[in-house]
Amino acid sequence: MNKWRIIIFLGIVLLLLSGAAGTVLYYYLLKPAIALPPQSGESTATATPAGASMLGKGCGVKQNSDGTYSFSWLHVSADGQVVDEKNCRVPLVGFNMGGLFIKDAGGKATLSKIQWYKQTFPMNVARVNFNSRWWDDDVYVPSAGMHYRAWLQKYISWQKQVGNYVMLDKGPHFAEPPCDGSDLKLCPNQDQGIRDYKANPNAETARELEDYIGYDIPALSDLAKLYANDPALLYDVWNEPTIKNLPAFYQDMNTLINTVRRQNPASLIIVYQRGYREIVSGTYPDYTQPNLVIDAHVYPDFNGTSPATGQSCHSPGKPGWTPQNSSLDTLVQFAHNHGHAFIINEWGGCYDVPAYHQLITSYAKAQGIGLVYFEAGNVLTDRNAKALAINDNGKLVQQAYADILQV
């Protein structure tokens, strides 16, 4: 009798142990993962299938407890979105800032002014155009009181200090050094290389034209190597090329892309849309490098006195423009379907026409494409004032960026 009791007792114990083990196995191996609430300072996102991007807010840049910022490496997701290390979408919105490529190389810029923009506008990127020849020659910048390489690096550090990604935009490479800023009318401007060549066409001045990339290769190589381990740096390798010989252009564009990639295999590289319609049509092959962002510049077709700035100005554009009746939507869809992200690195201008503004900002938000306003001074009532204030352009941009970044 005692023997049977012992057998029955052992059987009950074995049953209980197997049930407990099954519960543990289910919880850890079979039960769907339980989502924990985000901790303070973490970004939030909605999960999507593997390879696709996730919707969220607060992604990309995190402010640390000591006030500094940590930047996530950005990459392009399978569905053509700029995302952070957790595959959470990072809408890049901000301004063209600094002016480090012309005139006095923006040598009078200050950290306090950059801080004002960051505090006034929801933003996460500054596009900084630089002069590749000034970098190569390390020219002196009188209004900054230092040489160009040190000045560019200092300006980059200021932007990072306030929590902005920095998009280095390779601009012109004329020979004239920065002026002292006392009379900007006498300073070198964006088309200085063309002026020099027209005034004295020869082999030396021809190197100042856009189709010569001999100054650009070493500058981009230096910068990509210098910031190879810095996730805050992005590279716009060629600003608004207009070269008509497309095979030669593609070859040079690929050379510049590969120059950055050799030094920095992870960063985003921005590629201007020159010749992209011909790629979409199948006339030429698409770019094959990873983490590319196709860039378009879209202005509102305005000519007159800006109601926002009170200044006479001109912005190029197409009358009655929409993303659909232009080639923009076609380019965006093709890019996304082929693993490239998309950004509009210049928009708005001297007068952010309200109807145009609504079209471009709503389209950008719907398609997940970046917006970088041209340029920072066009959103101010007086760009030379000590106490800065936003004009009607600024109010529209402020509202749009808040909506896109969900803040």
C-alpha cells in the first residue's frame, strides 16, 4: 500500500514539474515579446516588418542628461527612408546656414545665433556649403581670425553642440580668398569662377569651373577621413551641377561618391538630381552605392518684393507647380522603390508663397522626405539685427517643421 502511495506521489510531482517547465518554455521561447514602455529620453516608434522603416518621434538625436547630444548613425531603409540605428524614421528638416563658401566665409557667425535658431525652430540638420579650394589651400579667414580648416571645423562643432546633424555641401572652388567682410559687395560670390574664366580664359581659370573636380576630391577625402567615426556628419558631394555631358557627369559624380565612401563607409551621401530623369527612364543605370539620398531643389516661382522680407527678389520655379505635374513625384517614387531616400535641400527662398508652402510641406511629410530651407536669413525680419525675430516665412517654416517632427 505504501509502495503505491509513493508511486502516485512521485507521479503528481513529475506532472507539476513538467507543467512549470512548459510554462517557462512558452514564456521565453514561444510567447510574443512584451513591449516595455519607453524610458525617459528614449525615442518612440511603431513597429513595421523587417527591413522597412518605423514611424516614431524623437529619433536620431538624443539629448543626454548633461546637455550634450548623442547622434545615431543614419542609413536608408529598404523602403527608401532615412532611419536611425533602430530603423526609426528621421525626417531631416533645417536650414542652409553659415555661408562658408563665399564672401567672408561666414566668419562673423556665432554660436549664440546658431543656438537661437535651434531654440526657435524645430530642426535637426544644418546644410553647410563649403569651398573645396579654400579647404585645400587652408586660406586665412580674416573675419573669423583663423585659417579655413580650423574655421570650418569650429562651425561644425557649434552645430553639433546644439544637436544638429551637419550636411557638408561641396560648393564652388574659385581662387579668390575670403574677404574681410568690411564691404561684401567687393567679396567673391558664388559665380566667381565663371567670372574669372570669362575675364581671362586659360587652363588655370578653367580649373575654377564646376566640371573640374581636382580640388573637390582631396577636400572630400580629407573631411570624410577626419569625420569617419562621427555619425553627425552627412555629405552632399556636389551642389547643383549643370554639366550637359551626362556620361562625363555620372563618372565624376560616382568619383565623388566613392571618394567619401572609401573613407567613410557608413554615412549618408546626398546626390543632386542632375541626370536622374534619364536614370528613371532607363537611359542610364542607377547609382549602386548604399545609403544615398537623392536631392532636388524646388522654389516657388516668385519675382517681386517679398511680403515677408520687404526686399526685391527672385526665386526660380514653375508656375502652378505641384509634385505631380512636375517630375518630383516620379523621381521620389523611383528613388524609394530602388532603395534611395529623398530630400529637398533647397526650398522656400525669399518668399515662401503660402499655396506653394502647403503643397511642398504636406508632400514632404506624406512621403517621408527631408526639407532644408534656403536660406536661414530669409526667415528673419532683419538678418543684421542683434535681437533676431522671425518674419512670415519663419512662422510658416516653424509650424511645418513642428508638424513634421511631431513636437
